Amino acid sequence: MIRSLSVLAGVLALVAAACTTTSATTIPEASAAFPVTIDAPNGPVTLDQRPTNVVSLSPTATEVLFSIDAGDQVVAVDDQSDYPAEAPTSELSGFEPNIEAIAALDADLVVVMFDAGGETVAALEAVGIPVIVHGAAVDLDDAYTQIEQLGAATGNLAGAASLVASMQDDIERIVADTEAGGATYYHEVDPTLYAATSSTFVGALYTMLGLANIADDADDGSGYPQVSAELVVAEDPDLVFLADTLCCDQSAATIATRPGWNTMSAVTGGSVIELDDSVASRWGPRVVEFLETVAAAVGAYVGAYVGA
């Protein structure tokens, strides 16, 4: 997975019984009951009681937890969790978790995005800490399921249901109000010209708005091919989206200094959009913010976005 993107339904059921299993196919009760078992990607995860010392080693999970009213249950988040401002950022790494430091926080639930070889799950389970692995979502339904699972796991089903419903409504409105007319685009992940294609989570969002990706033919199966400058210039995309503004100081001004890029219509026409790297690389509640930004850019280009 490329840096910034490794670094993007229905409501989960909670049947009040001795042990409850959640899935994305049934409807939850209005309030949470424990024990509860989550059908997480890493297997069934059982929580005997409502967790009060949650550790998030996933920036997206951090955003979700605070958006579903579980923020007061979060005792620490990883060093990449930069939103919201009140999140208790720590020196914990989501890529090389410090099991001893997590255990010292009396963690009763850990959410991770990355677990090479299952080592993190095994280490946390060995010290009795439940862990949910929520990797990059493959599509919006997957993103909604992750939100619902965190709602069930933390006893915040109502907050999760409300967030999913709000996202769905907002996204439906944005898509209905946007007509890209087949305009083309280039989504840059970093200055070495790794690009996101339509097969990625973020690429699918562009597709929803009717945009065509100039990097699709270069896809090597990863979803994030490294393209050539010559390809980008030759394809001359109508819009250029930069998801490397914070990490790598890229901007409309800097790309205009690249050989040949100053002739591109997006550059000369003011259609280079400087994205917030974090918003563009996550699949939580700020997907709506990302789509609003893209839709506004499309509107400026084709004059068809009605707006909020």
C-alpha cells in the first residue's frame, strides 16, 4: 500500500443475550448489551463488557470512534492520528505497536489498521487484550461495516447508526448534485508520481461523481501504479488532485515547475486541487468532506455542481 493510502451496509445487530454476534446484515437493538462478539476481519472478537480504555492504532478508527460518541472511552491513539484535535495522541506506532506500552494503559480494546503476519493480534491476545483489525476499506459498504462494528464493540450502536445514515444521505446528495460529464482527472499520491486508480477506495469515489481516471490503463494490479510524467502531460487531465500537499509540500505552484506540466490545461485553467492528505487517505466520516471538495472542483470545471 502506498504511503498515504496505506496510510479508504445497513446497521449491525446486537441481540441482547448471553453472547451477541454482530454482522452487517442484521439490525441492532437501540442500546448495547454485553458480552458482544464482533465478526471482525481477524475473526470473532468477544468483549465481556463495555470497554473504557480503548487504544486506536488507526487514524481512520480514531476519527470514527470520536464521531460515534466513543471518544471518552479512548485513552490513547497512534502517532498518525491527527484528527480530531482532542484525540489523545501518543508515541504509539500503528506499524510497530509497543505491546508493553499498550498493556500499561490497561487497554481493554485495541483497534489496528496494520498487522503483518498476525503478530500484533497474537501478541495482544496473549496478554488478554481484545483487538480488532480494520484495514483499508475496499468500498463504502466496507467503511460502513467498520463503523458499525466499532459502534457495537464500544456500546455506541446509536452513534454508529446515526453516522452511517448521515454519511449515506450526504453522499447520495453530493452524487445527485454532481455531473462531471466524463471529465478526466489525475490523483497524485506522492511526488514520485504514484497515482490512485479507479480500483482503489478513493478512485471509486471519483467514479461515483462521473470522473474518468487517466491512470487506469497503467494500473499494475496494486491500484497505485507509478506513472510517468510524460503520461500525465500527454493525457492532459481536466483536473489534478494533489494528495501530497502536507507530506511533501506539493501545490499548484510546485507542479507548474515540473517539465511540461505548465502546459497542461488543469494547470493553466486553475483546476489543480490541493487536498488534505489525511482526508484524502482515510475512509471514515470525512469521506463526505472529501467528496464535497471534489464535487466543488467538478462544479467549478463543468458548472454543474448544485452544492450544499
